[in-house]
Amino acid sequence: MGTVTQFLSDLELNKTRGPVSSSCRYRTGRYVMATLLSTLSVVLILHMPAVMAEGEPGVIVPLYSYPGTMWDKLVEEKIAHPEVPIIAIVNPDSGPGTKDGNYIAGIQKLETSGITVLGYVYTQHVDVTEIRNDINEYKNWYGVNGIFFDAMSNTPGNETFYKQLTSYVKYMGMNVTVGNPGADTLPSYIGTVDNIVIHDNSGFPSVLMLGGWHENFTKSNFSSISYGVDSINQTDVADLARHVQYLYVTDLNLPNPFGALPSYFDKLMGMLEVQGGTASVSVNAYSESNKSLGGFWTIVKSSSNTTTGFTPFVFNATAGDLYAVSVSNYGNYTFDHWDDGSKNSTRIIRPSQNVTLTAYYETNQNQTLLSIPSNQSAAISSGNQSQPAQKANTTSQASLAGSPENLGRIQATVMYTGGDRADYSLLSFKVFQDTSQTPYEEIGSVSSNPFYIDNLPLGHRYKVEVMANGMVSDVEYADLEKPTAQMGLYLPFPGGMRLHIFYNDGYTPISNSVVTVKSQDNKTWATSTTDQYGETLRFWLEPTTMKNNYFIIEVQIGRHLSYFSSPVFLYAGRGQEINIVTPWPPTVDSAIAVKIYDSESQLYTPKDGSLMVGVYDSNNNKIAESAVNPRGEADFANLRVGDYVIRAVDESNGSLWGQSQITLDGTKTVFDLYEARQVPENQTASLLAN
């Protein structure tokens, strides 16, 4: 525990942590309430350590009362609504107070019911030793799941402090940290704790406040606390749950809005349960004369999967999630509008309850309707919906190919699930004809979106795969019966990947290593150098939604020391924290021996003169030196792994006697150095660079 404790002890905490316009410290139960500056609270999720995963919305409850009725009621609500995550923040005395058996029993009861428990710690103008002691006591006395940091800074300059506090909490074996600045924060604070309360005030936060820069991050980074709200409705709660992972709303007000649960708490839990539940969505097709049309190919895409079928089509959606519903033209029927009047054949919905969508088609009298045979309709209605109806035109490939009049094109548009057109610069495609497993055409890049796939023989069915960042992101089909067909391809929301690189002890970070992210075909998509905490930048890349898609992570120290970790998977719309533990030790504990040989390959002895051997890093800084002993060796210890240059200097005249490059990886401990007086001093730089 020494390393983490030491860097926390070295922090200077006597500086202002920023404005805390509504941050407060409550003493609960039998304790006296402290001076009221604001409220607090926060959120977390029962899941993987150190990661706030975006999922079903939950509540964050400032449980600022002595164990009793309020605590029991919260357990009852968790049992009644088991799918709704609950985070409870306990605060015995503006911190852990003195060890209390009732708190021990109460926290155990909360955790047993599935509630995540955080311990309250105040952080403004508090000595770091006191903060560390509070964290230790919450862990050792009460066994909480994480820590809630109240009065968190939201001004530039204190990001490192909270990142180090989070590291210490995780080092102590807890999973979650939440920060409460009492107001909105800065983008630079995202990631310093697992989740930040960006609204802690009366009333619901405004949509304007929740938007803006916050939309560049997943909602798992944010929570909201609202008090003084007399009543709630599904719309307001759903809107808030789309922007924050955890929320709390109460009808109680100052001076202590957190002494009891709100009167409508069960209703709030029910609304969140619906938000994370399912809704049935029906898609119907009608002609302009209001005649029901069956057999129209329908594609439904979300950030996590794709569903297809024929109208009338019904699918189950996760309430509150975003879906893109696309309908196709068929025969002489051309899409005209949806029942809401919109003209785009792709409709974006976010269902909160069961809903029916109706697409209306107009008839093109100049074409012949390609009807679905009665026996095929029966197959469709019985559930055989895996592929669109077969083509009526069965003209052979040989008779169609060759002349320009028998060639067609597919107009392809690539969009994100939300409906926006995608950036085409990272896109590539594979086109397959009919059932062939060999690509008919491979398109490495395009210069526009939408774009055309030209010179395709008519009378065939084409499968088009779109790839972004080397990942197969969508597959669509087009029956090319006419000279032009249209196709919509959809990319899932990107996933965020921030990598944490460690030595083989699993907690000592590797700084200044070069981390490269490659796709499974060995193409490079992102590169970053790790900071002093072993962290890279956060890369936003296409998720690994298709089978056999994965990323490869390469960690490199210097030019000759590399470690590969694979497969690494990335999920859509989620910011992931990925730990990579390398096989290298933080320091090479074994003694490093450099054997010195003269030009005749004989071991050097001090009687031949006096040599001093230095070890230099990649920046030509001397990090260690040793005289050659009677055995003809120079000995070193406690060197880090990496590339070095060893250089022997004749002390009698200061001339370079010999030098060589070595790589330490923790396995080899003996190296040879030969006399090479012809190597001039100025060649050291080039040797270091190779």
C-alpha cells in the first residue's frame, strides 16, 4: 500500500477546491446537522470494478438518516423493483464518525438486498490524511462498496487530486467513486471519478444544461439530484434518465430534503422500471387507398443489434432506447410517408410504451407489381422471416452480364443509428453476389456519402458489408432488378476505450509507453502515449458487434520491447476502462552484470587500466554507473525494463572505450560489452535511436 499512500500523502490539499454553491454536510440521526451549504448525492452501479457501465437507469439515494424506517423502506423498494439499480450514500457524521454497530448491521442489510452503498467523505479544505483515514474506516468498519466525495472541485487544476483519490479507493478494494461538486463540472473532470453529480439543486435540471458538451460522453458519467419537486410524471423522468445514469427526485425541501424518502418514491421506481423494461413496437404498411400491404421488408436497428422481418412486423424494444426503423419499396409501391407525416423511410423512435408505426405507400402505375405468391405469404406468416421475398426475375447471370444496359448500380447511404450520415473517411466495403462467399468487389474507400456501387450485373441479389475502423458494422441486401437500387447501412454508436497499462504486479502504472490499437486484420486505428498514471487517451472506435471482430492492443516500451493483448472487445455507446497487465516487472530485482571484453575477447582486468561503465536511457541521460571489478564486470541493480545504452569510458583520458545497446525485460541479466575504440563519442545518439 506504500506507493499509493505515498502519492496521496504528498498532495497539497490546502487549496480551494472550487465553488460549492450547494454542497452541504449533514449529520444524521442522533447527530447535530452541520452548517447547511447544499445537498449531495450520487450514483453507481453493481457491476465490474472501476467501470460505470451504461445500462438501465437507477436511483441515487442520499440516505442521511440513522438506520431505521427510511433504511427499511429502501430495502422494501429494492425487493419490489429488483431490476432498478439503487445507490445509497450513508453519512454517519459528515464521514464515518465512530464505529457504530447499527450502521454495520444496516449496511449489511442494504448490500444483501442488492443495493450499492457508498460512504460520504467531505473533500473541501480537508487534509489528505483525514480523507485517507475516512476511506480506510468506511472500508474496515462498514465494508461499503465505494466512496462519495462531496464538495468536489469543478475548477481547472484539481483533476489529478481526484484521480488519485479514486486510485486509492480502488486500491483499497472498493469499486465505485462518485463526486459531487454541487453544480455542473468541466469535461476535464470526466474520468477522475466514476460518476459526477452535475445537478444538485431544487427542481429538474434544464434540457439545455444536460445537453452541450455532456453529449460527448456516455450518460454513465453523470447523475442528478433534485429536491422540492411536488409531483413527477413519466415524461420528465424519461427525459432525465436519457441524460444521466442515476437520479434522485424528492418532494422534501430544505433545510433537510434527505431525512426521509419522497412520498412518490415507489412511483419513481416504477417509472424507472418501465424505462428499463420493454415496449412492443408494431410496423404496418398501407397503400394510399388505406389497403393493408403485407410482405414489405423492414429493418430495425439499435445501438446493440439489428432485427429484420416483413410487414406487419412486431418487435420488442427496450423502453427508452433509440431505434431506427426502415421500410423498403417493393414492386410498384414506393414509400410516401409515415403516420406522423415524416417523409424519410427511416424513422427514429424512442418508445416508452407500446406503439404502432404505419408506413404509407403510393403506387407507380408505370411498373408491374411484383406480388408475393400465396405459398410464400404463408411461409412468411408462419415465421420464416430470415430473408426478403425471392426475386420474381430469374434471368440468368450469363444473359444479363456484359452490356451496359444490363448493368446497374446501388446507391448506398451509411448512417449512424441516430439517423445522421456517417463520416465516410474510415469506411470500406465488401460486395458479394448471390450466395458467393468470395467478394464480387472490394471498395477500400469512398469519397462521398451516399455513394454508388457501379457496374453490377442486373438480376442478382447483392450483399454489402460496411466496415468502420476495420470492424464489420452492418450487412444489408439489395435485389438489383432495375438499373438503380437504394440501400441504407447503419453504424452502431462508437464505443469509448481508455487503456490503463500496468507492470506485472497489476497496480504499478507504466508511463511513457506507446499503446497502439489495431483491428483483427492488423490495421492501426489509434495510438497514444501513457501518462504518469499509465492511462491513454480515450479512443472512440467502431464497436465489435459482429462475430470474429476484435481489437489487438500493443504496448511498447522503447523500440524493442512489445506486449500484445487480444482479443479486446468494445461495446456500442459505452465508455470502457480496460486494464492491461504486462509481463514485465516494475524493476529488475536481479543484479545486472555487464562483462567487459577487450579486442581479443579476453575479460578486461583493472590492471589494464580503469574503466567506468554507465547506463544511459533513450534520452541519453545517465541513470547508473559502476566501476569494472577484478572479475571484469560492472554490476547494476534496480533498473526498470526498457532500452538502454551501456558505455564504458577510460578514466585515464576520458575517451570512449566501447558501447552497446541492451534491452532489459526481466529475463536476461548478463550482457557483454566489447572494446571498440573506433566508435567515436558522437555516435551515441545514433546508437540510441536504432
